[in-house]
Amino acid sequence: MSLPRKVVIVGQGYVGLPLAMRAVEVGYQVVGFDKDRYRVERLAAASSYVEDVTSAQLSSALASGRYLPTTEPAQMSSFEVALITVPTPLREGGPDLTFVEEAGRALAEHLKAGALVVLESTSYPGTTEELLSDLLTKGCGLRAGEDFHLGYSPERIDPGNAHFRLEEIPKVVSGVSAASLAAVQAFYDTMVHKTIAVSRPREAELAKLIENTFRHVNIALVNELAMFAADAGIDVWEALDAAATKPFGFMRFNPGPGVGGHCLPIDPSYLAWHMRTSVGRTFRFVELANDVNDHMPDYVVGRANLALNRRQLALNGSRVLLLGLAYKRNTSDMRESPSLRVAQRLVSLGAQVAYVDDHVAAPEEDGFEVRLRRAALTEQEVSVADLVVVLTDHDDVDYEMVATHAKCVLDTRHRCRGETVEYL
Ligand SMILES: NC(=O)c1ccc[n+]([C@@H]2O[C@H](COP(=O)([O-])OP(=O)(O)OC[C@H]3O[C@@H](n4cnc5c(N)ncnc54)[C@H](O)[C@@H]3O)[C@@H](O)[C@H]2O)c1
């Protein structure tokens, strides 16, 4: 197939920006449309805010003349392909599709016969075939699946994971008609090495929710086990190492201080909401997993309290150094980070809290209400703390130095080794 010339990507965040870079790389003329003026200014100045895209990559995309970051809707005119990669958060426990609706309305104004629109944002089954299809059809007067093509292809990138590049991750594709599926697949065949066609968008939407619910539930399982094992005096990490030697029928997940980011705390609730509203059933696994994972930051604070108590110290007035505020290793993403909840709780209990995380911006810049002292990872900083808590397992931390110089470490990620270290 000859490459269509113009691809619009609505939303230039963790998902949209890497996609835009890949589309430029394979030869498209790409418009990166985002309503956030600050982000677009940074993109135009070749200053990346997403770890998986380097500023050098951005710079060469701009220099190619085939990447235009913009807040200007008129730049979307005459698009041949449009991808929607905007947030799908929760509002009062249910899906908030405001951003998808806004993006759809903006695209409808420029939608011409023969063009292709693909939703990549995570959402409940039916979003593409019902909500988005209706909205586009109303907005442009053309029929989805006949006059223009429409499909869903869930994004699967794993920010901070250098092992799987976007083009190496197989992509599930779907369309609202056979012709739409063919158009969606033909497009993604130019973007990634392997596409997997499913019969309808709702199966593709469910596939994405299954993937994230699977992780959420399994993380909750090991978190509950970790709490039980700590009380029973059993080393859950060693038990997991042993279980993971089974060559089939087992997939390892690790305990941690809770789940964060845009996916795990949110996506399973889209599925539970859909199940409740479409067939009137409660998704008990998701409720239980939410319950366990939501409790983890409080559990970590409880363990911090016990660790200090053993040394005849109270949390109130103690110096606590947190290692890692991002929810995920080697990323700057603090959305829904359990580390922030741990920090907030420690501060409210009177601890003097400092943090080390070279990946993140100051949390107050992200709207976090509690002010925390930012520290550098030095022997001095580690040794004066009454307690060091490892919350994010970034690779740029010298865990050996931490274990050597800290009076006491509560390691929720199993990265430190030594006499003074205790694990979740
Ligand atoms: N972050 C991940 O690892 C990941 C992985 C797979 C899927 N997803 C899903 O992809 C979607 C996007 O997530 P993200 O992490 O990239 O979000 P993000 O917040 O990093 O980026 C979204 C961008 O969309 C912009 N935006 C919002 N409404 C807009 C509109 N109407 N017009 C133009 N721009 C608009 C925002 O300004 C923001 O820059 C979500 O549904 C998410 O669940 C995320």
C-alpha cells in the first residue's frame, strides 16, 4: 500500500507522542494535536516530557518537516488517518469519556469520505461502535464503516520498558465493518511488525481491559500474600522466586506499595462498570483487587510505624527518606502514585519527609497538596534518616550504598540487601 500522507494524532501524551514519532519514522506527515498549550510549546522546542521519546528524536522529527505539534484544530483539515489517544479517567467511579467526545467532535469537523479514524484510548466495550460512531456520524453526516472507516486498536506500550519498542509489540486491530477492519489493519501494518485482527471493536476493547485487569488482580494476589507472609514470618520474596522456577502455568508478579498510573487503578473499573450497567452483575474480582491494592499505602505506613517502634521511635518527629515517587520504575509518571499517598500519610502523622527521585518534577507542580523536601541521594542524607523507605525501584539508585549507610530500610521492592533491611 502507498502511505497516506497525513496522519493526525489527537493527544500527545505517553501514548500519542511515541505513536507520532513512529508515524514520522515510517514516512507519514504527522500532526500532533493537543489542547495543552504548554505541552505543545515544549514539543515545538524539541523538549520531550515522555521518557520513551528523547529530545533528540523529537528534534529530528521536527527537522524532517513531517511533524507538526499544534493546538490549532484547523491543522487537522484533510487528514487521511486520525488516531485518538486522549485520557479516559474515572468520574465518581464510572467512565469519564469527555476527552474522547471532545476529540471526536473536533475530528468530525474535518472528516472526509474515505478517511480512517481509530480510537486507541482504553475504554469499555461499545465505546467505538456506539458512542464514537454516533458522534462522528452526527458531526460530519457520513456513515461509519461505509463512507469513512472507523476502528479500535488498543495501545499496549509499557512506558520505561526498553525491551519492547512500540513497533515490536503486536497490535490488536478491529473495525466497525469489514472494509474498516481492512483499512485499520493496512495502516497498522505500516506502523508495527505484527497486527492481530479481531472481529469487532468490542472484542478489541475487552481484550485491553482483560490485560490490565489480569495484572491488577494478580498484583492484589501477591500483595495480600505479602501481608499474610509478613505476619506469619515467611519470606514471600523467596517463595515467589521458588514458584517462578515452574516453567509453565505460572506468571510472576511482585508485591509493592500499591498500584498507580493511568491504567491499573482505572481500567478494571471501566470493565466492572460495564458489567454492572450492561448485564447487572458485580465484578467481584475487581472489587476485591481494588480493596487490597488501595489498602497497600496504608499498610506501608503501618509497617514504617512498626519499624520505628522497634527502635523506640515514633513516626511523629522522625526523619523519613522516601526513595521514588513515580508509580513505576524508570518513569516520571506520578499519576495515582501510591508513593504520594504514603508521603501524604507520613506527613499527616508528623514525620519529617524527604524524597529522592531524579525522574519526577516537584510533586506540588503536579497539584500535590503536601510540600515535600527534595533531597539528593548522598550517604549523609541516607545516614541521618531514621528510616528509608524504598517505594519505586528506579535503576539509577545505588541500593548497596543505601543498605550500607541507612539505620533502617523498609524496602517495598526487594532491591536492597543487608542487616538493616526489611521487606514488604
Ligand atoms: N500511559 C500508558 O502507559 C498507557 C498505555 C496504554 C493505554 N493507555 C491509554 O491511552 C490513553 C491516553 O493515555 P496517556 O497516558 O497517553 O494520557 P496523557 O495524559 O499522557 O496524554 C493525553 C493527552 O491528551 C491531551 N488531550 C486531552 N483531551 C484532548 C482533546 N480533546 N484534544 C486534544 N488533546 C487532548 C492531553 O492534553 C494530554 O496531553 C488512555 O486511555 C490510557 O488509558 C495508556
